[in-house]
Amino acid sequence: MPGKRRRALVILTALCIWIFCTGAGDREEEPALLYEDGDVVGFIGDSITHVEYLPVSYVELLDNYYLSHYPKRDIEFRNLGMAGYTVRDILDIYDADPAFRGINKAVILLGMNDAMQKIPTEEYLTALEELVNRLKEDGLSGEDILVLSPTPYDQTCGINYDRNGFPYQTTDTGLQDFTEKLPDKTAEWGVAFADLHTPMRNLSIEIQKENDRNTLTVGDCIHPALEGHWMMVYEILTAQRALSRNDVMEEKDGFYQGEKGMCWSWSPRTLPMEQDEGLETLCSLFPTAGALVWEEFRVEGLSREKSYTVAVDGTELGTYSGEELAEQIDLAAAEENPLRDVMRQAAELNRERHHNAALYRAALCAAKAENPDLSEERMRIRYTGWKTEDNRLREEIRVLVTEAVSRKYTVTVAEEGYPAKELQEEARHFAEQAEKERAAREAAEQSILWLKKKLFILK
């Protein structure tokens, strides 16, 4: 997506989200269901959670979102997906798999295999309730558990039909029934619920009006493609009321404004989330998804007619008009943003974590299939090897992002053609002069105070 068109799209997206979120200002909202420092979030699912078929998954993207928005929180996002599993299969492995131990939050995404195996809705719901109860027995409360409706089987896609017009699968009929029953059932169980099926199905139908073979899946009508995983993240965060924009320049130290621009020292609280072609594709189909990565940067008090170059620590991010800066730009879209490079590194390490987790879960699936009575001790040996490496990578990521938000950066907004260094030199002289004037005022005040004391004594 070209830079200017993408910026305009994201700005429009942010405004739409802002209007939507604030339009119901007189309605009291429930608090956001955010994950906190120290949480271990287990994502329990099938191949759509396990994800061996893509380099990233919704689990990893959610992890990146929290790294971006809350870089000082130490949260473990643990993938507990098992390719091909039904809810009952998960229950069968629950006690023996040590990866289920130690989680204090859970996200459940199951049902695709149940529907493909034509398991009745009541049987699916009964097994799901058992899984919820097992989690509660392990110390999780209802508010710690989020149940997701299964993603759709893309039954309306042209790929699902043979040359005579007959569907290969009608699986989505069962998934729709699961989805219709889940809101009432999850309320009865006292757990949180988010509907992934309905919005993803509706978007699929919409894009198929242009071409009936368009799909949010990888082309098998089952597994969400990269843009599908991004949409899952958007819907989960929206349902949790946890979707928020980064206001990256709220805190300014040593602010200076001269005739040619302004500069200040900045300690970032957030980082720009890593983006990819999957998000760009989704934004072209569903523009509001841009809110996932928006980083609001607004500067007022500049000439609206002139152009200004924005730089962080001397690295130029782009040139914008004073009017654009007053209205706001998306700092996350700036390719040269040094903090974006930090998140790229963090995302690469997270991708390695995802790959390792997928390999571990696949080995576990294979071992369990070969020997259904695989002992917990044997499984723990496999688990320990994976977890040791995972902890190492998580610590590397934690150090990387916390160091990035623990230092100060110099931000300059200089009139185009005016060197940032000269603006900084102006600011330094201004600060020195201000300090001299402050010291002189203090000295004068001390002299007056001394004189008053003298006069009082003489009197």
C-alpha cells in the first residue's frame, strides 16, 4: 500500500474508531480485560491455534500487541494448540501435558474439528463446559477465561464447490450453531466470550461479491490466512475492550520552541507494533483494523503552511506540513523510526518462540498418537527442553523492549531544510540562559531576604 494512501487510510481508521468509541460516552463501560504483569496466558485450541502452516499466529500477534502497548509488563503467552484436536481430545491430554500447569489466564478456541466430525452441538458444549470447569479447578476464575467462537469454515467460497456446484463441506452449518449457543452458555458458566465467527464470516461474504474465490483462509476454507489471524486479534481485543491507540508523545521534558521548530526529550511508554502484508491486506478489506498499530503523533503551534521534518535521535522519520502535524500523523508508519526497529527485533524473536512452540506441540501430538498412554514423566522431559529455550527467548525479548523504553530520546520538529542539530543547539543555549536567569533570581531573592532580616534586626 503506498505510504500516503496508507497514512490517509490509517488516519481515517483512527478517527472512525475514536468516533465509535466516544459516541457512547454517556454509557458506562465495563473495565478492559487487560493482561497484567506476571500473567501466564494459555491459548487452548486446535491447528488454528497450533499454527504450523504460517510463520505467525494470532497468539504471537497478541503477544506483539502487548509488547508494543505495555512493554514493561512481563506476560507469557503460551501456545497450547493441538492440530486436529476436538474439545474432548484436549480433555484427554489435559492432565498429562505439563504445559497446562501454571497458567492463570486461558483463551479457548475449539470447535472446527468437532464440527467437521459432526459432533452434536450439545456434546460440544458439554465437553467445553468440562474444560472450563477443569480450568476453574486449577484456580482460574470465570473472568480469567475467555471462550472464542470457532472461526468460520468458508462454506460460501467458490473453492468449496465442485464444477457441478456441489459443496465439498457444509461444516459451517455446525459452526454457526455452536456460535449461536455460546453467548448464553458462556454467560451461564460465568466466563468471557468473544465472537470470531460472525464478523469473519460476514467479511468473507462481502469480499466474495467481487470474486467468489476470495477467502480469509489459506485456500482450504478452514485455516485463517495471515489477514485472518490479524482479524482474530482485532476481534479479541475489541471484545476485551483492550484495543487502544498509542499516544506516543504525551510526556515531553525540556520542551523548546523557536522560530524554526521545536524539540524536546522523550521517554517512550510504548513501541510501534510490527506490521506485515497480512495487516495491509486486512486494512484494505476492513479499514478499522488499522487501530491495532496506530501511534498518534500530534504537534500544534507550527505554521500550517510550512513543512517540517520530524526526527528521533537525529534519524529523520518524514516531512509533513504543519497542518498534517496539527491534525495528527501515524508515527508507526515511519519506516525509519528507531523504536520500530526494536519491535522488529522483538517480533523476530517472538517468531522463533512461535516456531519452537509449534514444533513442541507437533512432537507431542505425534507421541500421543503413537502411544495414547504416554506418561506424564515422558511428556515433562519434552516440555522441559522446550520451556528452557522459551524462557531464554522471552528474557531476551524482555530486556530488549524494557531497555528501549527506559532511555530518553531527542525529538525534533524542524522547518524543512533547517538542521536538527542547529535546533538542538538553540534549545541548549535557551536552557543554559534559562538556568542562569533562574540562578540570578534565586540569588536576588536571597539578597532581599538577607536585607529584610538585617533591617528587622536594626529596627
